[in-house]
Amino acid sequence: MKVSAISVDLDSLQHYCRIQGVPESVLDDRARSLVDAVAVPRYLELFDKAGVPATFFAIGAEAGPSLRRAREAGVEIASHSFAHDYAMSRWPADRIEQDLDAAHTAITEASGAPPVGFRAPGYTLSAALLRAVARKGYAYDSSAYPAAPYWAAKAGVMGALKVLGRPSRAILDSPRVLLAPIFPYRPALDQPYGKGDAPLKELPIAVAPVTRVPFIGTFVTMMPWPVVTMTYRAVSALPLLNFELHAVDVLDVSDGIPEELARQQRDLKVPATEKLSRLSKLFGWMKESSDCLTLRDAASRFDLN
Ligand SMILES: [Zn+2]
């Protein structure tokens, strides 16, 4: 049976402001605490109803009390760095190591268990970053996102924001990521998007074979439903359907997301009830037609030696 996994990056709204070039002053206290107070409990309920396991990628600096509840409910808590700085892949090794150590400590304290997996901010790896993750003894990394339309769109949006005088803090990955395998592989430590003999495994985020259309949370919540079902059929042929979501995929403006941000990030305007109903349908399919696992368990399922 094929393997699938559901993971959620717990990025707070501050990070969306930074990507979109919207001032963080639009966020009040409620907006700042939405992920921990609203999104996480909403996801736990969704996973519980669907009977599926999942992985949260937590940001060390934002590790909140909901992480322990999540872990006690059976959710794996992995590391999404400490500062979630989009430039992390350009940092020198010692700065990367400090950040990873701080994330490890904060997440272990908040959740009650040490993380064994990592996802880079903005999905962008460098050799120094992958090496530092491997040095921590983690079992897997899940940052590779070999999606052609995503890369092209990000390049376009970043260019447009620059023209508008609202430079984005996002970092454009090397086009080499487009050649990365779309199935689990053992990466090379000096070339994270190529195969090699690193001690950890790389679990790429799901993209459709051939077209490399990204099958992620916003795709499932935003695209016409027949397109979602068709693309689901394509990605369910992958040995690992690594379905990636964000905390905001279960939030909307009525939860307190400011209009200024929702205008730039259109998925925030879709009602959360609609998004939840689509996700619960998808989780049902994944459970029925694959072994749905945490990423930690999925990593140990693939023998890549
Ligand atoms: Zn993130």
C-alpha cells in the first residue's frame, strides 16, 4: 500500500505580512495568537474526526501551549526553525546551528518530546542548512518542494513587489530544486536537491508527476473541485503523498485576520467552514487508499540505502 502523510506548518500571521510586504502593525493581539489559540485546536478536531495522524512543523520562537496538547493527541511535533527567517539558507553554518539548537530546545520544552524532523522556512535548503540538520541527528528533512508553477509564481510576485516598492522578505530558491526527485530520497550533503549518502532522508512535498503542479493546502482549498480530484488521482500514484498545509488553511477573516492581509493573500477570504469540509473529504480519501502516517513513521517506512 502507498504511504501518505499530512503536515501543517504553524507559521503565524507575522510571516505572511513579511512575505506580502504588509506592515506587521495591522496585527492586533488576537491576530497574533490565532495559530496557537484557534488553528491548532481546529486541526486537532479535524484529525480526530477523520481518524488520521499528522505532523506539525512548529516555529521555536512561537512554540505555544497548544503543542503539548497536540502531541498528547498523537500529533508528531517537528522543527520549522526558531526564527523562521526566510534568509536562513544564506546564513553561515554557526548561525544556522544556533537557530536549530534554539528551536530544538523550545519545541522539546513546549511539546514534551524532541523533534526528529525539519522543514526549512520558505522551503529553501542550502548545503550548510542540510548539514546542520543532519548533525542534529534528525531522521528526516521535508523541505524540498520541486513545484514548477510555485517557483515561477514566486519569482513573478517578488519581482512585482520590488517594482511596487514593497520588497518581499522571501528568498527565491535555486532553480535546481526543479530537478529534485519527487519521491523520498537520500540527499547529498553538499547538494540537498540531488541524491547522495546523507544520514537523513528527504521527504519532498507532493507535486503531481510530469506537470509538477503542487498539491498543497491552498490548492485543495482554492481550486475548482474537479481539478482537485483530478490532481489527487495523479499524486496518489506517488510512493509518498506528502500533503503540506499551513495553519491559516483553517482560518478566515471572521477569525480576526485583518483585511489588509486578506486582500493580498486571497485564500484567507475563503470561509474556514468551506476549507474544513474540503480537507475532511481529502483526508477520508487518503485514509481509505493509503497508509496515512506521521512523517516520522513515513521516513522509517522507506529503505533508501
Ligand atoms: Zn513556514
